[in-house]
Amino acid sequence: MAKLARPHHEAHRNEHIGWMRAAVLGANDGLISTSSLLVGVAAAGTGSHALLMTGVAGLVAGALSMAAGEYVSVSSQADTEAADTAKERQELADMPEAELKELTHIYTQRGLSKELAHQVAEALTAHDALGTHLRDELGITEIAGARPVQAALASAGAFSVGALPPLLLAWLWNAPRLPEVIVAVTLVLLGVLGAVAGWLGGASKLRGASRVLFWGAVAMGATALIGHLFGGTTLIP
């Protein structure tokens, strides 16, 4: 008799999509926003100490803003999932037959015969009725479930990591042409980060790099222009 294959776990990219999305977004935002801020301030002719303090303030404010925004957003998703779970649990308790028919209809729509769909619905209901309805009716799974704290920490940490390279340049670079150096280093890092994000998501590395390079260049170009236009100008008489 042939031996049965042992159960195994296949790794899929969507298992980590929640924290990966937050981390990639945070790193891109930290790198682009901090570099753009420093390029604009440096182009205005600001002194090195003020430039460094601007970068530090930008890092702290940006990291906390990313964490707060991600926590609020994912918490709203978690609240919705909790409400849907409570509603589904109550419906299973109040009208189990109707819920069984609903599950049967779902499997019929997916291509099973009515008889087989009914058998599958009965078997899965007996095994885990609530989990089955959450997964197959509402699309709520443990893998893709909302994790507000994890998302917030990932966003804040990734933003800080992304903001560090331009901040270190502002601190350590004592030679001329600091804005140009920040732009060059940032574009290289954005290209690498975009390619890695594309690879992690199973997409084209070139496409992933091109997207972040374009928007990073636009952001730094805009702030450099503003710095040149308003550098040395007193806005308040």
C-alpha cells in the first residue's frame, strides 16, 4: 500500500500581507518624506544644526503619525470583523437551518452539485460552523485578520528605518552639495526597496522600483524648488 503523503505547510505571500504592506509603506514614506524635507530645507540655505533638528523632528513626527494612522485604520477593520463575527454567531444560534442553506448555496455557486454542496456544508458546519461561515461567507480568515498593534509598530519602525539614511547624511556630511547627495542616495535606496517590494509580492521588480523612483523624484524635486524659491525670504514681517 502506498504511503500517504505527510501533511505539509506551503508558504504563501499573503500570509504576511498585513505587516508587509505596512512595513513597505512605512519605509517608503520615511525615506521619501524625510529626504524631501531635508532637501527642501537644505536648498533654502539652512544651517547644519537647524537641518539636523528638522530631520529629527520629521522622523519622530512621521513615525508617530504612521503608527497612529495605521492603528486607527486597522482598528476600524478589527471592529467591523468583530461585529460581523458576533452577528454570524447569533444567526447560527437563531436559525441554523437557514445558515446551512446559505452555505450550501455558496458552494453551489462555486461549482459543486447541489447534493455535494449540501454534504460539504453539513460536514464543515459540524466541524466549525462559525469559522466556516466567516471564511466562506464573509472572507474573514486568521491569516488576513486585522492586527492593529502589529500594523502600527511595523509602520512606525519601518518609517524610522527609512528616515535614517537621509538623517545620517545630514549629520555626517560636511562637504558641499548635500541636497544632491541626499537625492542620489535616496534614489538608489528607493530603487532597491521598490525592487524588493515587488519581489516579495511576486510582481515585477522593475515595475516596483520604477513606481517609487518616480514619486520619490517628484517629491524631492518639488521640495528643492520650494527651498530655492523661498530660501532666505522672510514670510512674517
